Amino acid sequence: MSPPKTNRPSKAAQSRILQGFQSEAEPHVMKIIWTSGDSQTNAVSELHKVNQKIEAWNKEHNFWAADGTFDIDDFISINRTIELAIKENDPKAFDTAKTRMDNIIELRIYPRRWQLRKKDFLKAAKVYDSESEYFYTPLSHDGASTHARGKSRPKGDKRPGTPTTTSKTKGKQKVIGSYKSEEEPSSDDELAASTPPRQNKKQTGSERQRETHKSAK
């Protein structure tokens, strides 16, 4: 009698699936490590959702449920060390966080691009603001700097939650950073000035006759 068939994929296929989950989790992991307050809380919530997806996929394909999930407590612990290091401008404290993150990456086979970098710490310490939810945001995937202070995001940042910066004046709205620099007229005077004059209507035959009769008089 042949053994029952299972829908369990190969380890290589599982690895590819988990890499996709890691890409989905990456922005949330970075926020947990490099932010505080509501920003970090929201990131924790989003990473929990990714873990739930992984667990559901593992169960469906007969893998251990927690295989490939993310240990959120690890990232929160690293965040606390980094925040203290930045606040006190303490390179040794950052090195402690970096070593721990390296160990976690190796143990749980996370992407190496998640490694903490000294230059990010130095920039963060330089611009540290105790009122800001963002200590420092490392380079984005396209290599552009995404350093942000407070809740705002830099121009070009595509991550979720990025606010659109606008400057409003009476009757007008101008989008800062947009390729469109012209402003729409808002007042009646402006609209009238921007509207081309109407063309005269074509005269009918009877109207022309009346005009000729008047001129003959």
C-alpha cells in the first residue's frame, strides 16, 4: 500500500516562500528597530500579521508552525539598546546591539542586509531629537537615503504611512515636490481673466438686412 500523498513542498520551495515573507516583513522590522511610540507599535502589529501568514502557510504544507516566523521581542530588545546608544552617543552600546543583531541574523537566517551599520548610528546620534518617533531610517532598497525626523518622511519615500506634504493658501492648493508647478485659478476674477473671449455669433440673413436698412437711413 502506497503512503498517502501530502502537499508538502521541498525545502528549497519553502526557502523561496520564506524569502518572500522576509521581504514583506523588512520595513516593519526596520521600524521596530529604528523608531518608537506609535510608529513602533504599528510596526509590531504589522509584523504579527506577517507571522500569522507564515504560520498558516506552514500548517497548510505540514511544516512546523513557527518555522520562519520573526521573533519580535528580539527586535524590540535591540531597539532599546540602539535608542540608549543614540541618546548617549555611545558607540560601544551600539556595537553591542550590532553584535546581537548579527547573531540573530545568522541563527534565524535573516537577510544580511538587515545588519546594523555604524554609519547609520553615527548619523542618528548626530541628529537625535527626543521628540521624534524616528531615531534614524537606514537606506531604502533603492539605495536612497530615507533619513527622517519626527513623523514626516523624506521626499520620494514610498513606504506605507508616508504623508503627502502640501502647502495650502486661500482658494488654492499647491503640491510641494510635484512636477506640476502651475496653480489653478480660484476666484471669479482669475477665472474670467484666464477664460478666452467668446467669438461673435454668425449673423443671420434677416439681421444683415436690418443692418443695411439702418445704414441707408
